[in-house]
Amino acid sequence: MMGRISTILGVLISIGTAYMVMHFKSIMDYVQALFSFFVAPLFGTVLIGMLWKRASPAGGFWGLLAGTLSSIGMWVFVKVNPANGAIIALSPNASDMAQNMYRALWSWIVCVSVTMLVSLVTRPKPVEELTGLVYGCTVLPSEGDLPIWKRPIFFAGIAIVVFLILQIIFW
């Protein structure tokens, strides 16, 4: 029964989404809008959760919710009056793509700020539960006596050199 209900809801959502996409100038504008709604705030939540042991589950939830809702709110703010795009993108001549990218930035900032503020006033998880999950609570393995060509920094250096060469070639 749950599978049938999920299938019906999925089809109805996809039909509604198809009609919604028709109102965007291009499919890329639509994808960027979705990115600013969901991916940018989620990235902020994951980043804070991985790097800050004080982050709490409540902080992550409220930060993600605030980031997502702020992005959707900014999108509606611009759709109601296109001149408001100058406020979001800091330029009256910003394209839809630029507005999407600025909206993603603002939603990321809102998400990280709310996550940190809520985490500071709620109880954090014990350090024992964070071992292996958070950078500050994880013991980093020693590379010991490995030769340089077997270390990650060696391959990172090769990747940077290749990137620079390709950048020069295709500039």
C-alpha cells in the first residue's frame, strides 16, 4: 500500500514540477534555483557538523530549515517584484543565474549562522559519540615512514601541477 501511495504522489509531484519548469527561462536556471534551495544550506549543515564538535542535532535541523526557507523566501521576494533582484544579487543588472548564485550564498550564510547560534544554546553530543565523525574528535592516522610517493600530499601536488598546466594551455 505504501509503495502505491508513494508512486502516485511521485507522479503527481513530477507533473507539477514539469509545469513549474515551464516558467523558467532555461533548465539551467531551474537547476540553479533548486541548488540554492536545498544544496547550499545542506552543504553548510554538513560542513559545520564535520568540523565543529559543538554542533548539535537541533542546530543542524534549525539551520537547514532556516537556510532552505530563506532561499525560497528570497526567490518569492524576487518573483513578486523583479526589481528586488538588485537587493539579493547586489546589482540591478544581475542575470537570473547571478541571482541564483547569490541566493545560494545568502542561504548558506543563514544556515551556518542559525546552526551555530542554536548549537551554542543547546546541549551538544558527548565527544565519545563524535569520534570518527567530527574532525576535532578523530585521531588522524600517522603516515609513519611511508615514502613520499605513497602519501596523499604527493598526489595532491601532482593534481595541482596538472591543473595549472591545463589552466595555462586552455586559458
